[in-house]
Amino acid sequence: VKGTWAALALALSLAGAPSHAESVRVKLTTLNFPLTISGNGISIRGIRNSDIQSVAIPKTSELKIETHKVVGKNLWLVHKGETLNRLSQKYLEITSSDDQIKISGYKVSTPVLITNHGDIIASMPLNTYLEGVLAGEMPTNWPIEALKSQAVAARSYTLYQINQRKNNIFQLEGSILDQVYANTENSDQRTIIRQALAETDGIVLMDHGRVMKAYYHSDCGGKTEDPEKVWGGTKTKGLPTVVTDAHCAFNPGSKWTFDISLDEMRKKIESPFKDVRIVTKTASGRAALIAFNEADDKNVLISGNELRKILGYNKLKSTLFSVSIQDDTVTFTGRGFGHGSGLCQWGARYMAQKGASVREILKHYYPNANITEVSHVADL
Ligand SMILES: [Zn+2]
């Protein structure tokens, strides 16, 4: 995999040239400077498109990296013991002799790229990435057909994003902003994940001849949601709208309440509101628009999705809620977890337990998708 970033730099310098679709650039995390890099045989170089500069220091086991702005331009300060090296390129690429380093305690496989925002970006083969997504997105003790449907959804979503962001420095966020990426070292888990990927190898969801942005989520709460209602934009032809789902009702954690003090809620939304009500709901019953009433005719209007972002996606678990104020507490009472679009993981789990195949599960949650086997994902 060595030299990946040089290839990327070349690809980026050729305007409009397609990137190699079978490797994925993933933002794993963002860390604060200074960064302490430790590992064996660390090499470092600056990269800016076709301009590559290696640091002329012997291979080392520890480095400290800072950034410094000089007349608006970013400068890297790379400390090795008493020695200081300066680099002016946009990114730093780090490799190591045993392909593993720690960056400020964060363990990562090399090569890895660092941006001046502290973004840690790894380039890896598509399947390596999908292994991490399966580890991050679904428990490996769930039925294999559920894991396989998760694998197809994740593969489709990934290929869609790779194409959309082919000229970006990273194509996927390793978090709920795209897909949660986890690096499992448990060999039993790895075996199951690899089985789910191998048994669905090359299978993607297509929509009108294009790979589909196959959304998925934890628990829809009984009805899935139209992606357009979550992310806006124009309606994509062929995408499923709302699917009734009886399967996830068996999730023991489906029902939730979230309490927040009136004071804290007022601070969060920057409004001295006295009352709250849901103004409009989507077809699946989710809160589309919430009005926080300050006075007779003065309301602060916030969308359900925006409210999840403000309060935290893990606290306001979905937009399928009702809301009330009692004394000094605002109480949200809801069902489900996640945005609700596409595959419902808890529903898929139950369908698989009842004997449904990966195809039946995918057909249920993506009724308009064509389940297609492709030999070269790079051709999509
Ligand atoms: Zn569901």
C-alpha cells in the first residue's frame, strides 16, 4: 500500500480524472496539535498534489508535530528530539516499518495523512474499510443474513460517496456522519464479518443504473422515512418513500424518553420559550417542524433533524417523538433510533431470525432498488 498518497496526489492533479474506486480515503478522527507520533521506523513527508518533499531525517520511533501559520500559510514543525524540520506542503504523510503507529495515543495503520486541521486520514482497500464499517455498525452476533444485508447497504453507500467525493481529500467520515468505522482485533468477529462480505461480494443496490446511496439506521420505530425528509434536496426517482415495518417492534430498547431541564433547553436553542409543540409531521409520523413559543405571536421554529443535532443524536434518538413541558422539565417521548431511512437494522435482525434471506430483507427496505452483482466496482 506504500505510495498510496503519491498516487492520490497524481490523481488529484489531473483535474476530473477518476480516482481508483477500489481504495477508500477515510477520515478516522480529528486530533489536537501538537501530535505525538510513536512507532517503529517512522518516515514522514509533505505532500501537495504533485509536489512531494520527504523530511531528511533518519527513520525514528518518535516525533512531535505542530502547525504554525506564517503570513496565512500553513507550516509544519516536525520535532525529532532536538532537531526541528519545517515543511510547507498541505498534508503530511506518515509511514512506518511495521504499518502501525500511535498518534497522540490513537492507534492507526499506516500510511496515514494528516491535515492542518488535525484530521487523520487513512487510505485503505474497499474491503478493509467495509470490514471496519461492519464492526462499527452491527453486532457480529446478529444473524448472518442481517449482517449480509448490512454489508450490501454499506458497500452501496460507500461506492456512492466515493464517486461523489472522488476529488476530496477524504471521501468518508469514520463516524455517524457517514458510517461508523471500528477496527476490531477479535478474530471471531473478523471471521463473521469476512463471511458476510464474501457471501455478498460485488453485490450492490442500484437505482436507475446508478449505485444507490443506501441509507440505513438502527431502528425505524415502525415506519421508515423518506430520505428527502431527512436530508432535503430534490426527490430521487426510485428511492423508497415510507415502508411499514413490524419487525423492529421487538427491539427491547425501542421506546425512549429524554428529559432536559427547561433552563438547559432554553440555552441550547437560545430562546426563552414557554411552550413547545410539533407543528408538522412527515408521512411516517416524525416531527418535521417544532415550534418553541416565546410570546403570543413569537415562535422559534426548529426542524426535527436540527433538534437532534442540537441536543445530540444519542439523546434525542429519533424524530419520532412527542414533547411536553411539566414543571421545569421538557420531556421527549419517542420510539426508534436514527434517521429512519433505508434499512432498519433491528428490523433486519428480526427478519433474519425468522428465516428471511438477504434479498428478502433488502427488497423490504429498498423496494425500488435493483439488487445487482457487479464484477468491477471501479466500473460503477
Ligand atoms: Zn424498523
